[in-house]
Amino acid sequence: MDELLEIFLKERKSRQILIANYEKWLNNIEQMRSEKLQHLISTNNFGYRQNIQNTIKPELNNRISIANLEVDKVHTGKFLLCQVISRCVKMSPLFTLVEDPEGDVERIALYNWAEQSAIPVKDRKKVLSIGEASKFLPVGTKLVIKNPYYQTASSFDAIISPDGPSISNDFDVIIRSDNPNDIIVINKYDDLLNNIKWFRNLNQEKEIINKKSVYDKILSADDFRQSGNKYFVSNDFVAACDEYSNGIELDSLNVTLLANRAEAYLRLNQFDKALNDVEIALKHEPDHLKAAFRKGKALCGLKRYQEAIITLKDLDLKMQISTDSSISSIKQSTKILLKHAEMLDSESRYGKYDYIKIIDEFCEKVKLNQDSDNWVCETGPRLDHADFLIDDIEIRPVKKKGRGWVSKRDIPEGTLLMVSKAFEVVYGNEAPLSYRSIDFTSKTMITATHSELTTRIAQRLIAEPDLCQEVYKLYAGPETENLRKDLLYSVDVRRIEKIVKYNYFETRDQWDVIKHTKENSRLTKDPGAGLWILPSYFNHSCVDTNVEQLIIGNMMFIRSCRPILSGEELILSYCSRMDTYEERSNSLRLHGIKNCSCRLCSLERSESKKIKLRQADILETYGNSLGPQLKSSLFSANFNPSIIKELIKLIDELKDLRKEHPDLEFKSFEIKSDLAAAYVRAGNLRQSLPVAKELYEFVKNARLSQFSSNAAYQVASRYARLNQMKEAKEWWDVALKELVEPIRGKFNEGGTNWRKEAVYLAEKLSPKMVSGARNKDLL
Ligand SMILES: C[S@@+](CC[C@H](N)C(=O)[O-])C[C@H]1O[C@@H](n2cnc3c(N)ncnc32)[C@H](O)[C@@H]1O
């Protein structure tokens, strides 16, 4: 990796090589069939309408040339003056090649710049032909790119390879911009160009796509309304907003246009803007039912649930008096939305969640199309529930760790502390595989999912700059400078990249809800990642954690997993304690933790070389010889029972090596579960029972909650096979609770009604386990 960085840091490729490479790449793309390029398309169809060009003129003394760009840096306050010298390719970003007046050449990636509405609806999910894409920036176009970010990213060839680039090669540098307001197309008569001499004299070849020219004939606000409606029904809400806005420009108090645009904003989750529109509409037409209904929706989106309830109750009352039969549908929708608002209100105020409903919604939304890896429900498993924060915890400075969550009072085990909806989340099947980059400071690759997550966060901030503050407050690494006050509301993609790097959570499916098949292998390959704002303030420890997070779709639930004392820091784990020290250290380094000081890491650092070598030896014997030997013989005739003794020997030795710290002995876990299976295979169920119980105790003590339900179920199954049904059922109850309690909290002691709810949830989350239990007469 270091060599790779050195190559980048050396001189940039010459102008001739860059041009030749780019042209070769264009030719390759032109020759590829479009279906071969499908992996380049993200499911993210954000489009952006540029504001009328910036009135603030860039000052020539802030111009930076390509030769002076530094890698891994946003050149804040500077701008690059350049002209387009080749054709464009439109993937997630719009790619093209530019040269500056000095004649230096570089490729650029403009995100969010090409207007969705300028692309025909039928082509939006395709890679556009080069001819079509080039209409966005014809050869000869003069551009100002403000705050240019020079980034290491996938090389051209790697982008079109179906698997994307690999870590070892295939990287290049690129100028990136995510904020469309940072790109200015310069008119050839612009003063800025007065004393500029270009290396090559290129005139702009064609007109740039300009939506207004397409609609020259449209004159009335109503024409824009109709055109907006067309976009709306084709689910292109960005273009619909554009059209309604054009209409509103002509007729600023057109209530229908305002109400329609509000609905389009609602679909884009831009609740502030939606509320603004309906409030103007309602001022002029207080009885506009749809506007009032949308006001309720916008207030829910803005988490102003009480106001939403009042608005919807008023509306409901108004409609009850009315005898107009044409409003029956909105009447019904209002009742449903009112109920939803009341639910959100109770969730956010009291932390009362209907877990059955949530799991039902999740299981419904998590379905994938049979023949593709797209979600059946277009939004994927994104749920609409409220955030909650218990009053008993707060963010405080924590020694050597920056900030962290600390308890203000004693908190019992199993308490729901926080529920947080993802700020943004990207599932493994949603990221285009093509576009990755390198984080220079940690020398690691930014995966396609992280790259897509960054892009989506940037898009959300472009649409709602007020949200910048809460995102930019998050930890962005030791090397990231404080954000300048004047840039607090601007989109800084490099900072967002860092924030994602240090604060992301993976979105693994922890139950068997998503069926991993070959078709949806992208979900399996890449678990997906999300940014959750308040949970980002939890610090890490490999062991001795006191809180646990559970992700259902885009909702994160955080509970205490043991009693917590007032003043204690709340800690969760960023990695698995079952991993080796090296594996954990690598993954912690990515999270910005160099030397974890938890009990496990401290112990493993202090253990003698001799102990470490012996542990490694044992694990190697197991991993390379005994483990595979057992797995291949478990279901065949050549099972040799003597393997049992050997497994016991390894387990005993591992235990002995950690005898001073038995609770930190995690390495024998897998061997123990093999031992339990070997006893069963040898027909010795009785002997397998204590091992299975020990495994359960082990995962319980180690707080490996993802394994504890299955561990308890294994004990239940063995009792069932021994016909000890009383014990079997008791253990089945344990398995059920272990599966369900991390989600819904502890059941009341002594009650019996709990089983119905638990079985209902278990059937959804772990259908295989429930059908197994049913076959064994456990329920
Ligand atoms: C997700 S943030 C946690 C919140 C962070 N402490 C803050 O001030 O915003 C992750 C960062 O917190 C710090 N951190 C978390 N756990 C730590 C630990 N066990 N030891 C040292 N630093 C830790 C590291 O700087 C890490 O990159």
C-alpha cells in the first residue's frame, strides 16, 4: 500500500498519457453492451436542479492550477478554471477530462450535477450513451470548479470491471465535486476569461442541455403543473419539484402548485420545504384539505408530533361535519395518519414501541425480487418510527476518548436507552460496485458502500443545509481541522468521508430474514453501512461492554446489557471479541483506535511469547487438521470417535493457558461446539448435554447475544431427543427469550402470556428454529 501511495505522490501522468488513457476508456465503454455496465448504476436517483448561476464572482487570485492540487485535500476557497477537452460518461458521477490554462490535464467527477429531469425517464436507470452524456458538458465548455477536492479513486479500467477495483492496484487521482453550486459554467464573454490564454483554443461545441429551452413553448403556470404531475406519477419527484417551482415562479400564490410541490418535497423527505409550501397555501385557502393533510405529514417528518396531532385532529373534525362524499379517501387517510402521529409521539416520549408491528414491517420490506437483487419495496427495509432518548444519559467529555455517553443515574439491565433512525443507510445491493477511493491517512480503501453512503449524506445536506451542523459535529479523525464558520452549511465531502469512516455501523442481517441466494449475492458480499447520529457518540471496548445495539432495518435500538451505575461510561463494541487480537486491532484501527485498552487487549498484549505461540499452535492444529477432519466425517460412515479425546485435549489446554482469566477465554468456543456435535455423532447424547450447556453459559457470559438463542435451542433439542420433555421445554423457553428479549426488552417475571408474542416474533425472525422446535414437540 505504501508503494501505491508513493506512486500517487510522484508526478502526475503526462497530458498525453492521460488523454490517451481516457480516450481508450471511452472506446471500451462504447463497445460494451449496456447490460455489462449495469453494476455501475446506483439505486440512488437523486437529481439536483442548479440554482441560477452564482452571482459571487471567483477572484482570479484564488485560482489554483491542476499542477498545484494536493492529493486528499479539499482546496477550500480556491477554484479551478478549466475547459472540457473530451466527451463525458455518466455513471453515479459525470466523468470527463479537463485541461487548465497551463495545459495540465485531469479527469473530473461531478456528483449531483447532471439534472435528473434532463435525462429521459426511460434512461434514468441506465448508463447513458456517451453522446447523450456529453450534452451535459460539451467539449470546449469552460468551467469553474470551486473548492476542488483532489482524491484517489478507481482507475478508469477498474471502474468498468464487473468486480470493481481491488485494493492492490487500479487507483488513480481525480478531481471531485459533490456540490452542484460549486460548479459554474462560464460564458465565453465572461470577464474572468479576459486575460486567460488556453493551451488549446477550443470553442464550446454545442449548447449545454438546458431544460428551459426544452420548454420554450410552455408559458402558463398550469402547463408547469401538468408537466410536474407527469414527473410525479413516474416517481421523479425532483423533476416534479422543478416543474412546480417553474409554475410558482409565474404564479406565486397558486395553492394547487404549492400543495403539489409540498407532496413532492415530502416524497424527497424535505420536510421543511414541504411545511413552508403548505403554510403559504393554507394562509390563502385555510380549507384546503390536502394542504392540511400534508402539513400533518411534514410535521411528523420534522418530529413535531404534537403539532401534527393537533393539525390532523382539526382536519378530521372539519371533515366529519362535511357531507361531501368525494372526500372519503382523504378522510380515511387522515385517520390513519393521525394514528401514526400518535404512535410516533408515544414512541418518542415514552420509548413505547410496538415490536410486533416493527418486525412485521421489517419482514415485509426486507423482501427481494426473485430475479434481481433489488428490494421489492422500493425503499428497502427503511422504517418510519420515532427516535427516543432516555433522560438518564448524556454526552460528556471522556478521558482519552473525546466525548462519550455517560449515565446520570443507576440504570437497570435491559433498559431501552436510545432509539435512533439512520441519518442515511446504504444496503449492500444499493451501491454501484464501480466507484471506490482511498483514505490516505489510514491507507485503507473506502468501499463502494461507504462511498455511496458519503454521496447520499452529501445529497441530503445539499437539500437540507440545516442538517450540516449535527453531522459535522461528529468525530472526523485527529487530522481533520475544525470547520470554518463560513463553511458550516456547505457540503464538504472529504469531511463526510471521514465522518463515515469513524462513525459508521454495519447493517448486517442478524436473523435469517434475508434469504441469501446467488442472485442477491451483493447483499451477502457487502453488509451495508449507515450513519446514526446519537449512537455515534458511544465509545468502544472489546469486552466489559454495558450496552448493546440492535439494528432493525434503519432503526437502531440501544439497551443496557447489565446494570449500570451513575457516572459510568456507556460502552459498546465496534468489533467481535471472538476475533483474534490482530483482527480486532485491524478493525479498530479503521475506527481510529490505535491501542485499545480494554481488559482483553491489555491481557493479550501482556501474554508471553510462549503462551501466544502455544495458542496459535493449538488453533492451527484445530483449523487445519481436526476441524476439517471432523466436519467431513460428521455425516459420513468414517467418523472416528477418538477425535473427541483430541478435541477435549485442545480445549483443556486453551483453558489452562488463560486460567487466570477464565472469562476472557474465547478461543475454545468453536472447538467446543464441534465437540458437542461429535458427541451427538458418536451417539452419546448425554455427554453432549453438559458441553452444550457450557456453550450456552459461555455465550451468555461473553454477551454474544447473537449466538445465545441458538445455544439454548441446542440444549433443548438434546433434551428432546433424550425424551426429557420437561427440561426440553424449559430450555426452549430460554431460547425464545434469548431471541426476542434483545428486541423488545425483558418479559415480566412469572407471566405466561409472553410465549405467544415470543413465538410470533421467532417465527418471523428464525423460522428454521421454530419449525425444528415444532417437529420436536417443543411448542
Ligand atoms: C464513533 S466515535 C465515538 C465518539 C467520539 N469519542 C467523539 O468524541 O465523538 C469513535 C472515536 O472515538 C474514540 N474512541 C472510541 N473508543 C475508544 C477507545 N476505547 N479508546 C480510545 N479512543 C476511543 C476514537 O477516537 C474513535 O475514532
